[in-house]
Amino acid sequence: LRRICSLIEGCGEYEKLINGLFENFLHVKGSGTLDSDFNKTLSIHSWLDFYEQMMDIVQREQNYSLLPYSVYASAAFHMHFTSTRNTFIRYPKASYDLRQLIQQN
């Protein structure tokens, strides 16, 4: 977990990383990716909620001391969905598509 967190911190693009993970986690192939009672999915949504709350406090109150805790949401994706199989990961585009749509109108 420490290694994954240090890689995520090195990236620095927390928002872009979370968007990419969110867009891809339902498409990850592998045995047991989504369990029958959706425990992994519910856990990931709890981590996404945690991330959103952390980033809201950081941005609204400028409390940057909470920023290091936001990497644990991305690490949770890794802990839940790692696989030895090769998977095709799509570049996150939902926020980009939304931005383009807003600019066109």
C-alpha cells in the first residue's frame, strides 16, 4: 500500500486519476471483479465519497493538510481491482466531453 500511495503522490494529478479510475472500474476484466453482492462496488463508492469530501474541504476551506489523505481513494481501487490479466484501460474522457459540450452551447 505504501508503494502505491507513493506512486499516486508522485503523479500529482489526483482529479484526473480518480476520473480515469471511475470511468474504467466497471470495465475491468478479471475473475471476481464485481462480486455478486456488490461489496467491492459499494466500497469503491464509499472511497469516492471520501475523496469528494476531502477535496471539497481542501478547496472550500483551503485546508491543504488533508490533501495527502486523498491518495487512499485511488489506492483502494488498486486493492480491489488488481488483476494479473491484461486489461485495456481507456483514457478518461467524460469530463473532457462535458467541457466540449458546454463550450459549444
